[in-house]
Amino acid sequence: MGWKHVALGVGLAAALTIDAAVASAEDRPIYLDPRQPMETRVEDVLSRLTLEEKVGLIHGDGMFATAGVPRLGIPRCWMSDGPHGVREEIAPDSWKAAGRTDDFATHLPALIALASSWNPDLAISYGEVIGQEARQRGKHIMLGPGMNIMRTPLNGRNFEYEGEDPFLAARMVVGYIRGVQSQEVAACAKHFAANNQETARGTIDVQMDERSLREIYLPAFKAAVQEAGVLAVMGAYNKFRGQHCCHNDYLLNKVLKGEWGFKGLVMSDWSGTHDTREAALFGLDLEMGTRRPYDGFFLARPFREGLEKGDFPMAALDDKVRRNLRVLFAVHAIEGRTPGSINTPEHQATARRVAEEGMVLLKNEAGALPLDPDKVETIAVIGENAVRLQAPGGGSAGVKAFYEVTPLQGIVKRVGDRVSVGFSMGYQENGHADLLDRAVRAASQADAAVLVVGLKHARFLDDEGSDRRDLKLPFGQDELIQRVARVNKRTIVVLISGGPVDVSPWLPQVPAVLQLWYPGMEGGNALARVLFGDVNPSGKLPCTFPKRLEDSPAHALGVYPGKDGTERYEEGLLVGYRWFDTKQVEPLFPFGHGLSYTRFQYSGLKLVKGLERVKGVELAKEEAAKEPVVSVEFDLKNVGDREGAEVAQVYVQDVESSLPRPVKELKGLQKVLLKAGESRTVSIPLDRGAFAFYDPAKTGWLAEKGDFKILVGSSSRDVRLEGTFRLAQTTLER
């Protein structure tokens, strides 16, 4: 539901109670008439507001709410954290839980698991669950999706984002936002921009070149604005080129609102505002979470006093108010909304499906998976993560779940009636050696051992506010896996984490590894369905797993986590697989990697040229934007013995460019479900943007005529088909 898709056909029957004079049928204000255009309604409200009321709309009046204007029937604007589910209610004036019993929600898998599905349609369903439950809980704005790029595998919030590639991230967040906003709830794209580490996040000054900004760190946000019509954007904590992102003139005024035409509201991250003058003039529309009395917020009394003295133009205030009002009208906050739904069977099914499609089979040798419950008599389930509840953790991403099926519960539910399933903790933070010994003994007596290991939501692991210290598994888990693998040749390792971990100490010793991420409240059921072959894994990595931390670009160059308060992005465009492939550094598991219980064959590549409506060297935006230049067509066949889905990936390589480019870039994808023996012709269109790079000197996207290699495959390192396409003319899009 973007600005052009706002349904206004809701009658006054559900309107909020307002002053009798306002409610008079004979003298109904324009803003209460849902038949009127949005901008007309916004201007009508604006004309009726006092200075005090206007200022009250642009700063918090509670931890997650603004004041509203009761005399005009304008309600408080209620917000909630929850990229993975609507957060439990917080006390009005503190971070303490409100202690309510009606604030449970569906706990969906982490966004990195959604990204691992490589399924934009599934992202829509994910967003619909968030939107429906937010509406039921009375929320107007949901603070998600997060869409920052995985620049370092140590980022403590990587689990909240969509990995290392801007194209994949854009495709997933567009679906998420459309799903949320279809339910009369605003999504909020965060954190704008370059919030790619938690270390010193509130003070670090990010310095990067313009190409890196435009090609790596902004595309997902641009797609959120221009394709999904996102209604709100949250500024980041960090500085960008010397100015805090929550009131950054270049990012907010020039790029977001100027170039991209964003009409919604920009809110601060909580306590992300630092200066009244900058907040007034540099693009911030709603200040939230500043740690002082609400009237003392930078955009509260100090701003009002500045307006009264003439320090700031009234037009700046009115623009902020308009943007806040637009969001309220867009989600029907004033005329009222129908109730939503929460924790329905459909929501639970979506949670399970995301967990299933997001699981990545990293390794599978000698038919270790799937397990056959008719041939396995005993299974040893080992690891604290097999019984740990993950929903409450992760900082602002935590959810008060209705329930959470743990991996152990899922396995017992699936096969416990015919397979003897035992459990050993194996490890614990500050655990003892006897846990390890008992687990090894249990594994030695079982037909198969399933180790559920990895990370958890805790400081210096996967958690808001701190980055990981290294890629190692904590709590002695490496030794546990090695010892179990020595006594049980059918050792299955299940990893729970929000990003890459170092598996090299034991990878050669185990036949199968499954990346589970943080799988949500249906995670245990989803895991069991994959382990026992009810579901064929189809997830693909949205990030590179390095062999060593020092192989990752920001660490190879020694620029993370910054020096003297500044973080210089010296790797430039070479983030993730762009670095590994261009520098010819061998990864442990490449971007896009993911195995299946079946096999897929690619053949018959054809590059079918599209229309090229070129009127000159420079094209208008509307001409160049999305018109296919070439369609990448090929045949995909399931040559195995069971149904499965393959994510076909299209990468583009510029053979000769006037500016340096990565050796390949993801520009197309399609997830295809095929029965055993089934074949299908796949067609993936590439528009002109798939061949373009940002030219700072020309301040636009340049697609240079010449040859481009089209690479089709199953991962960034598993290219099955290759062709050459020649772009006939050079074009520039601004």
C-alpha cells in the first residue's frame, strides 16, 4: 500500500469519537471525508492545528507513541518493534515490559532465514502476517524491515537483515513491505543508512565513496521507496560523512526526499537524535526515544521556541506534520480499521514454510540426509540449542511467542512413536566436562546423532548493541562436535546462528551440515520435516561463509571496526562474494550455495533480446527504468528421484568497463519447483539497470555499450551456463 494505492472507502461508522461540533453531519470537515483525496485531507487538518498541536505530532509522547490531537479525532500513532513479529507491550515511559497477557504474537523466522528462501512471493506472505497481527494489536507503524548489508560477518544484527547482496535484499524487502502495507499498517525501512556494525554504532562516522553507497548500500532502500511505496523510513544511529544519519542533509533531504521523491515520514531510531537545528532542517520528521522528558525532545519545546523566535521557518514544521499525517491517513488511523487476526493456522503455516524454505543444506555426503525413520532405531539429539527458546532474545527483534517448537520437540513429535529419541545437553555456557562426556556416550550408542549447536541471542553473539568477537562457536562446541563425530559416523550438525560461523575445525569429519538460522516458533517442526525428508531443502546462502575471518574484505584490509571514531569502507564495491570472486579468495561456502536431496540440470541457454527504445545518449527515468533489454532463457530439469525446488541465479559480468567493476553481480533469480523428472523453460528478464554502474562524474547510472557475460548457475561459484550479450548503445539514467 504505497501512496498510489491507498484505499479510502471506509465509512464514518467506525470513526473515532470526537468533539460533537466536529462530528456534526451538517458540518463535517473535509479531512473526515474518506472520499476526498489524501492531500486535500492532509491540508485541511494542517489548517486546523495550533502550533502546539503540530509540534506534538512530530515527537514521541511515549516509548512507542505520539500524542495525537484528541479535539480533532487524530489518534496517537502507535508503533512497535517487530521485524519478526509484533513485540510485547512496553511500559509507557520505560523499557520494562508492561506485564500484559494480550501481547503475544506469531514468532516468524529471522529475516536472514527469509532471505535464504530466495522467494520474494514468500516475503509477501511473511509481511501479511506481520501486518495482520499489528492491526489486531492496534499498531499503525511496524519498525521493519531491516535492510542493512552484511559488510562484516561479525555484525550482531546480521540476523535481522537480508545478507550481503543489494539485489537479493531489494527483492525480499519489496515483498515484505507490500505484505505489511496491504494490511493497513505502515512498514518502516531501517536503518538508513550504512548501519553495518553494532560496535560504536551511535558514534562511528562512516566514510565511503559514492559508488559504494549507490551500488551496495542504497539499492534496497531505493526499491523500498520507489517499488514498494514504503510509508516510513528510520534513520540509522551512526554518522555518515560527519553527520548523524537521523538528521543527515545529504541522505534524507537530497537523496531520499529529493532524488527518490519519498513523501512519507522519516523517524529517528530511539535516541538517535542529537541536535535541534539539524533535526529541524536536515530531514527528520519524527523524533522517538530521546532519553529526556518528552517536552524536552529536540523536536519538542526547543524546536517550538526556535519557531517562535524565527530561528526556523514554519514551512519546515508544516512539511514534517504533513508527512506524519499522510501515514495516519494511509493506514486509516483516523476513520478506523477493521480488526486484524493473530496466531491463526495460516500464520503458523507461513512461519513453518519460511523456516523450511530458508534452511540451507550446506553439506550432505553419503546419503546422510534425509534420515529414514524406518531404518533408524535410535537418535541422540545433542546441544543446548535443541531445547533453547530463541523468541525472546535479540534486543528489539524479540517476540513474546504464543509457543515455540524447539528442535528436540519437533523431532520427538515427528518420529518419537517409532524411534527412540534421547537428549543430552552436551554444552552450556559455564558448563562442565561431564555434559560433554555424557553426550559422547549417548552418541556412541545411537544410530544417528543430531547436534543442534551454534549461537544464541546474547551479548557478543547475535544481539543488538554488540558485535561478535570472532567466528568461532562458543562454549566448547567445536570439541563436542569433533568427539561425537569420532564415535558416530552419521553425525548431523544443525547450526543456529544469524550469520556465518567457523565450521572448519570439524567440517571434514561430519557428513551433513544444515543451516537453520533462527527458525521461529515452528522451527522444530520445520527442522524435523527436512531431516526426515518430508520437505526437500531449497534454501540458498544470502551471504558468504569465509574459511577465515581474515578472508572477509573489511577484516582483510584491517578497517573494521574503525579507528579514531571513523570507519572507512576501503573495500568499496567488493563486499561479500564480490570480494571473494574478484580477488579469487576461496570461500568455505559461497554466496548462493545450497544443496538439495535431488539434482538439477541446466541446459539450452538462449539470450532473447528485448526492445531497446533508445532516443539518445541520456534517457528519462521512466523510459529506462524497467524495460527488459534481454531475457535469459534456459531449461531446468529435476534429474533426481524426488520433488525439489532450485533457485536459478543470473549473474552479469561486464567484459570491458570504463570504471572498475566486480567480476560478477547478481541481477536475476527465480525459484522453480519441479517434480522428479520434470523439466521447465525458465525466463528471467534483465532490464537496463542490470548492466549499469553508478558514475559519480556523471551523477547517474551508466550502461555502456559492449559485451557482457551472462552467467547462470546454482551459486556464485557454481556456474552451469554462460553466454554473451551485446548492449547496443550507451545510456545514462539519472
